[in-house]
Amino acid sequence: MTNLDHVGATLSFSGQQGLGPIRGVSVQPRGAHLGEMVGTERPNPHVVLLTGAQLFGSWTGGTAAYVRGLVRFLTTQGLSVDLISNGPVDDPPARCEVHPVSRGHIASTLGFHKALKGAALDRVLQDAAVLHLQRPDDLWFIKARTRTPPMVCTLHGDAAQAIRRRRGLLAAAYYRRIEGKTLPQFDAIVAVNQTTATAYRNRYPSLGNRIVTIPTAAHEACAVGEGPPARAQSLITILFAGRLSIEKRVDRIIGLFKGSAQLRNARLLVAGSGPQDLRLRRLARDTAVEFLGPVPHDKMPSLYRIADALIIASEFEGTPTVALEALACGCPVVGLASCGLSEDMSNCGTFIGSSIQTLPELLLAAADRKQNGTPIHLNGKYTWSAVGEQLLSLYRKVAPNTLQQADLAALS
């Protein structure tokens, strides 16, 4: 056992959880896993995606939305996708073959990595054009098993920062050591925003020319409906949607509804679950806060339509997919610059505050914008039609021998 393995055996990182289903036809029966797979000839070219995010049931995370959106985009472009997953996947689209490394979702990253280490991946990776991971440390558990194709890693923010906040310095140090060993092995590194790109260029100067900024995305198909519903008794509805973990600062949001006179005619809906759930429920007693629990992804557009604004107050984020989805559904977004919200979202219906104390006033302004019928929309650069093309171009760059320009010309 290596020193890294010894340290890792004492730790359990929290797993990423995901959004609800994409519509499609499953080609992999639920409950099957890699140990039971029967070898078949692999389609060519095909892209392999790997994620530890939860890809069935209700959602609390943006990594799953990113993977689902990318799978949907690639398959609609005519490419085949192999998805190595942490448990079952709800309704994958045609041309996507699912390879779960476990029968059910494993909540801890340590547990997922143990399952990944024991999975037979040779057949899945055989003749693959590109292997695309969502965390660099996942590679540590597959790199020695088989010859890998050209590799891409998407950085959904600074994982070390999130692990340090959730699990402490020892867990973060363990992650950073693995990150430092695995990240140089990727042919391209995708940062979802400029903040993440800058942090990693500073941390790994020799990898600067491999790091590109390509944002995450939401689908244009999210419908707004006939227009905003009338407020019941002038009550303003604010929505928080996401994982209930410490860095999301939901406690500070609840504090606004306790202490701000500006929000005395407002209520807060909290969609999601996580380790802070019970604490937050106790904190919210005798307040206008309603906990909805995990919400299926196909129900979220209805919540965005009901809400006068979405609020985000995280200590740090990559680019929050929930904000993009809200804008696509005509719901304004209120948050801080630390939440991954950029200035090019401002004209679309995003209100960016300088501190948590400034958010109540911005929430009222956002609610007025929605009720007044001022257009709220998603900037086209954050749609999958734009982001997907950028990722395809990156795939062509790192895998020129298997994804020839001529091969994809008919698909673009």
C-alpha cells in the first residue's frame, strides 16, 4: 500500500450527486455492472465519459447536469458515447452505452474509487477516441489498468478548496497530492470559468498551455410557459436549489429571512438535500422557509416559474448550472461574484451583489424585473449548441488520428 493509499483509507470524500433523467432508450439494464458485461465490438469513433456523480433520481449537483448535457449533445451529433458511471443511469439516450462500476450509487468518493479500481475497463477504453473525466483524481484509479486514449479533464471549480471546506486539511492534502500526479497526464484541461483557469495556471505553471476555458451549459429547450404567475397576496417567492453543504451558506440565506425587514413579505423554498439538512431545518423554525427535499430535474422548470428569483450565496462555485437553467426558464438569478456568476450574465437577468447583506435589495429588484415582464434569458454562449461545439473542437485537437476533421464534418 502506498502512502497515498494509506492516507486515503482513513478518509471518505463526499460523492457528487446528480440531476434527473434524460429521455432515451437504455442499452444497459439497471443493476448490471462492469463485472457482468459481455464483450462486444465497440463503435468507432466513440467517446468515453467517466463521472462519480449520481445520474438517477433527484438531483443536487451540476456535474451530473454537465455530463448529461454533454452525452445528449454528442449523441445528437452522431457520436457514440460510453458512460462509466457510479451506479445506474436513468434513461440514457440512444447511442449511449452505460457501464456502472457498482449496482447502486456510492455516496463517498473513496468508495467510488475503490469500485473504479476493481472495474475491468479494457473493453470500454478499447479504440476510444477520447476519455473525458470530471475530476483528475479519478484517473489515479484507472491509469495503471490499461492503455488509455487521449484524455480530457473538466475542472468544475477548485476541488481541493471544496474538499478542504467539507472534509478538512488532511483530506485536501491527500487530494492535492493525487491531483499533482494525475493532472499532467491529461492532454487538455477544461476550466468552466476564468477563475478556475487562473487558479490552476498559478498552481501548475507548466500546464498553462493545456488549460482552456469552456463554460458549462444549459439546454435552450427549457420553456418559460405563458408568463409569470400572479403573486399570491403579494408574497415574493425566492428559491434556493442545490446541495445542502456548508460552503453553500444556506444558513446565511435563512438568516436574511429572519433578520431583513425587506424580506418580511417573502418566502424561501429550499430544493435539495445534503449533510446540513437537519441543522438548516432547525435553524429555519418559525420562519417563512419551506424545505422541498430532493426535486426531480423534470420538475425544476415549474419551480423556476413559480419563483420570483433564484438565490446563490456560495463561498465558491465553478459556474452554477442551476443559475443557467433558471435563466433559461425565465427566472432571474441573485448571487455574489464568488458564486461563479459573470458580468456577461447581468443583462440576461442576473443580479450580482458585493456581500450577502446586499442580497435582499437585489432580490426585490429581481422579483420586480420578473413581474414587470422584462426579458430574462440565457446568454447563447452558455447553451449546449455553443459549448458542445467547443468541446468537439477540443476533442479533434487532442485526438487528430481518430477524430479526423473529415469524420466530423458531416456531424457539425
